[in-house]
Amino acid sequence: MLLSVDSTDTDELQSLSFEVIAAVAEREGVDPTEIEPPEYDALYEVVNPEALDSLFATRENGIERPTGQVSFPFCGYHVVVTSEGDVEVSEADN
């Protein structure tokens, strides 16, 4: 399994990379743990998950990062992640 999920602490916010996988899983009607090769693309093949998680995170000195968004294709969808933590998944334009 390429995705490790600890369901014991559901009150904590999930990482942005997990939110991307969860949003695609919702669109596909499957559990997030099923979003893995060979049936689905690996997230790390299109974007560095650690970089995505830290892109909009508060800096170590407590200063907030600038606002913005990043978009990329994933599993046949167009994914947009915003600095507010929103993840939008829409049909990819072919």
C-alpha cells in the first residue's frame, strides 16, 4: 500500500497530499487507500507530496506563506489546491 492512513486521530487536519487523494477517491467512488498503482496514478509521479504539503504551510518562524494555488493533472482529473487548503477536482480537459 502506498498510502498509510491512521484513522485513530480524525480530528487533526489531513495533509494536502492526502486531501488530493481523498478528493479523487470520492470522485471515483472508492476508498482513498485504493488510489494506488496499477489502477490509479501515483501522486508522486505528478507532484512531490512533501513539497505540496509544505507549499502553503506556516514557516518555522511563524510567518504565513503567501496565498495562491497550484494545479496539476492527476488520475484523469484537473486538481487545484489553494493556500486556504481547498482541493478542487474537476474533469480534465482533453
